[in-house]
Amino acid sequence: MFSRRESFDESAQVHILEMITLFWLFFMTATFILQLKVPDPTSPASDGILDLAAEDAYDSLAGATALDDTNHSSMLVEMLATGDEDTTCQAMLDSLSASIRGNCWLALDAGPLEPHGTTSEPEGRSLTIHHLAHEGGHVWTVSLQVWHTGGGA
């Protein structure tokens, strides 16, 4: 049989092993947490720049006076009325600065959005704006997706 002293020694050894295990677990957890790389959130200024660029591209046609201003309220709806959606979208995309690229989608009335103009894959975070343009009983949905060239921040 075991004596009381041997039982106490075994109990102490178990407690020492428990403490070493807990210390090792704590140390490894701390090491893991310190190695985590949490990305910085995207700056609101970056989103603001993209939003302004998209709005400016839209306004380049929506704010321009139509050539036939008696029948159309803006250059945008006049171009859309001609049915040349690729030219309309490309005009908006061409007004973007060199550091920003984009895609343009149009939909007539309840139809699906379809890409027009030069299209490409976003290279990072992108931002999309949506506007409605109406005239002559038709409603156009105009969507512009923009992103920084090279992916940006």
C-alpha cells in the first residue's frame, strides 16, 4: 500500500504538470494572437473618392443639356432614347479619371441590368451607384461600378 507521503507526492506532481500545461497553453495562445494580422479597415475617404467619381461620371451626361432640349431633359436621356446604350455608357466611363476604372449597366423599365460599354473585372474593392432616369413613359436604371486602378485601398 501507499503511504500518505507517496500520495501527497503524486498529487503534487500532477499539480505541477497541470501548471506547466496551463502555462504552455497560455504562452502558445498569446503567441498565436500576436501573430494575427488584422487588416486595417478601408478608409472612408477611399469610398468617398469612388462615390464622387461615379457621381461625376453620371452627372457628366445627366447634368448636360440635351441637343434637342425641347424633347429631352438631359443629354443622358437623349442618348438613351437613341438606343445606343454602348455609346451612352462609354461616354460616362470615359469621364472617369485615369486612376479609376468602371463598369456600366443599364436596364429599361423592369428589364434586367445589362453591361454596356467597355467592361472589365474589378481589381479590388469597388463601389456601385444606381440612378433612375425617366422620360417619355420609360424608366432607365443606370448603374456605375467604380474602383481604383490597380486595386487601390
